[in-house]
Amino acid sequence: MKETLQHVEQMVDENPRTDVTETFREWQALLARLKARIEARFELTRDPSTADLDSYGGEGGPSGSLAAYTGPEIDWLVHSWIGDPASGFVNMHLTAWLGPQVRVPHLGSALLLWPEGWFYVDGVPRGDLVGDGDYYDRYYADADAAWLTFKQDHPDFTWFTSRTGFIRASLSPTAYCYSFPPTRPNLDTVAELLTAKVEQWLGWVDDADTVPEPERAELAARDLRVRRNIAERDPANVMGERMFGPELTARLVRALWGGDRVLPRPVG
């Protein structure tokens, strides 16, 4: 089994600069389609705190976009990208953090070009998978066989092991986190997998049991701690600082977890 242990900045620095605009546009369209599927299911409102982040940076260099949404069932949804496609680096996110009315795992997904490809998709757990075996069985057990098969059937994909233990701890046992050559078959594989995971997640939401009201405040508090910790501890934040400096990067990180949000969190 192939594995990479490099930091993101190492992967960027140790590879020649290559224009990845074509793949970037393809992935923009992919994430837009997946976001549209989510919008068809949930009522979403753009949070005003990200209105001026719709486009930042400039032409011919590093730039990006970040939009965050909330709603009666969605605590925080982020649709974003940051990078410089002409020079070979782009980081893209579509993440949806549910409100406390259900315990369905949150949807996490990311795409990266450096200029090789990288992707991540996971159902972010809402509790202790070892202590709550029923929760593991409901959302993760059935994915185990397909996860193992993917490793066997896709030799072009290299498992990505973060050098940061905290980030490794944030992954579920069936998370997909791979780098790969961005060939046509591999790009199609990633698109099919992300699409299937979004559809599975939407099905989980439709079939979910309701969380008793006395338990929702604690669940919401945990969700926020998890989201903030992942955003603030992400080693890839160094790439934002390289391109835009610490001040704007700090604001972008806050936007990922909702630190400047204006609209209230859903109470379920």
C-alpha cells in the first residue's frame, strides 16, 4: 500500500509549477452540482459575515472565494476555494455541519491540486465510535468493505497520512484521503465517489431519528468545538498565510468554523 507523509507545503514546493486551471474548473462544476443537491434538500441562507469573501485576491495571482450558509437544519455549510490555479495550487471545500436535531455525521469533503490531485471525503462523527457501537454500526460498518476494496482496486491512489496527529484523529475509520495523478479515469473516480457520498449522506438525513431536545445543546456545543479545532489546527493554513498573510488567513479560518457568524445557530 502506497503512502505519503509529506506536508502540503512540501508537496507544493517539491513539484514543478503547472497550470491546473482546466481541472480546477471541472472541480468547481462538480462541487457546484453537489452543493445544488444539498440546497434542494435544505433551506439555506448566506451568512452576511462571508458576503465580502465571495471573491478575494486578484487576477493573475492568488485568489479565492468563501461562502458560508446556515438554516433550520444546517448549522454551517462552507463552499470555498483558495489558491492560484495558474501556478498549480488550489484547495477547495464543500462541508456541511448539521444542526443538533439529528446525530447524522457531518459531511466533509475537500479537493486539492498541487499540481497532483488529492481528495478527502468523510462522515465526521458526532460522538465516540468505540463507546457507542450502535452509532458505528449505523453509519460506518456498511462502508468498511467498500473502503477496503477501494484500496485494493485503485493502485493509482496513494493514502495520505497527515503528519499532524490531531488531524489523523479527526478522520473516521472509513474516511477517504488520497493523493493521485489527475488522469481522466482518476478524476472520474473521485467525482463518482464524492457524488455517491453526498447522496448517501442525504439519505441518512432523511432516515434520521430525532435527538431529544434536552440533549441538543450539548451536541451543538460539541459540534462547534470539533469544527473550530479542525479549522484552526489544519496544517494547510500555512498556504493561506503564504498567499495572503496572517490577518486575512485568520479571518478565512474563522469563516470556516463560523467565528464571525451573524445569523443564529439552529436550535433544532
